[in-house]
Amino acid sequence: MFGRTLFPGRFQPVHKGHVEALRWLLGISEEVIVLVTAAQYSFTFENPFTAGERITMLRRALREVWDRLYVIPLDNIPDNSLWLDYVEKRVPGFEAVCTGNPFVELLARAKGYEVVRPPNFDRELFQGRLVRRLIAEGGKWDELVPVEVAEYIKSIGGEDRLRLLASTENVVFKL
């Protein structure tokens, strides 16, 4: 059991895979630092939601375990080799990093952190890229996110925002 584990992600938007990974992680860690990365980016197709909106999504989806989470927004920096130094100066201490991202794993291991990988919670289905695409195309996206997140996205005009961003950025979806 870990005392505190770092769980970084963009959460664009929060989907069921994120929620399942965090619930799993709370089974092996007393507390989790949920690092909302790329906090400075919003209103683009890749990063349509603000850091505040993403934190609100996390809160709505994880209300019952909120007291065991530190949710911290953090801007990206240009020098990836310094990323964990930058993180360490801005969040409470942690013992491990939970990630499925090979690059984050490389950086964490280089700094001496234990890395834990969450189980594969249907990664092909639960990914922000697919949720954003389905929203932009008018597809069935709301079953991929917690009900509370779907309601929130609709309440802030997130569907219209993503459709507009996809059209103004001339987003081409790969098959």
C-alpha cells in the first residue's frame, strides 16, 4: 500500500476509464494526487475544456472519495527532462506514479519513483480522443463518461463547443 500516488492526466474530458483507474488506485494508495496537466490549454479540439471545468468533472464523478484526492492543475513546461522536478515543487510529496503513458513512466523511473500501471479498463473504448470525436460528430458519447460528467458537459455547452472547434480547426478524424 502506498501513502500517496501521483496520477497525471489531461482529462479532456473525464471518462469512465479515468474513474475506474482512480478507484483501483485508491485500493492500493491511501491518497492520490490527481494532476490535471496542460492546465493552460483550453478551447482547442485537443484541449476543449478549461482546467476548472476538468476539476469540476472530476469532483462530480468522484464525490464519494473526494476527501482522499488532491486535485491540482498544472501548466505544461517546454523542457520534458525537468517535468518531475517542476511537479515535485508544486504538489505534496508522493511515493509512486501511476500511469499508462510510457513517456511519463520513463521520466518517473529516471527520478527513482516506483511506477504502477493501472489495469486496462477497455483503453480502446475509454479515451478522450474518442469521446471528443463522438461529440463532434454527434455520435453516442455519453455512455463513455460518468452520468454526472455528461450532464455537466451538456450544461456548459460542451457539445456545441467541440463541434465548433472541430469545424474551425478543420479536424480530420482518422479511421
